[in-house]
Amino acid sequence: MNQKMLWLRNAINSMNLQGMIVSNPVNIYYLTNIKAEGTLLLTRKEIIYLTDGRYIEDVQNTITLFDEIMVYNIKDLDKDDLENLFMYCENVGFE
């Protein structure tokens, strides 16, 4: 995990949050170097980037294994999948 994401995860834990939703492209780029449209989700166990299918290849070319970011096409997820991302999160922060 890169240093910026590690810092954010530590900040989230210090505020007693179990997750974070980042949607501002400037903040996403700062944290991940991803320039594609999408939403970054930090949960207790995972870092997930939800984007449109048009951007999947670009995002996968940007991130590395070290980043530990899972990329999903938002259109491949249904309502239950989205709810399950934060199933065990009582407190979720928004940027």
C-alpha cells in the first residue's frame, strides 16, 4: 500500500470509522495516481475502485500490485453487491 493510502487508513482508524468513500477526482488522483472517472472505497479489509467499463484497462495499467486496489466495473455490480461492500461498517466517512 502506498504511503498516502496508509496515512488515510490510519486517519480513518483514529476517527473510529470503518470505511471511507472518496469521489473527488483530484483526491483520487492524489491518493492513487488514477486519472479515470470513478469512486474509491476504503473498507476494513479492502481498497476498491469502482469505475465505468471504459476506464478499466486504464486503471489497471496505472495501479500496481503494491497498491492493493481491486478494480470493478460498476455495471457488473448489483444493489446487493454494493450493500455488501460496507456490510459491517457502522461509521463510514465521506470526503
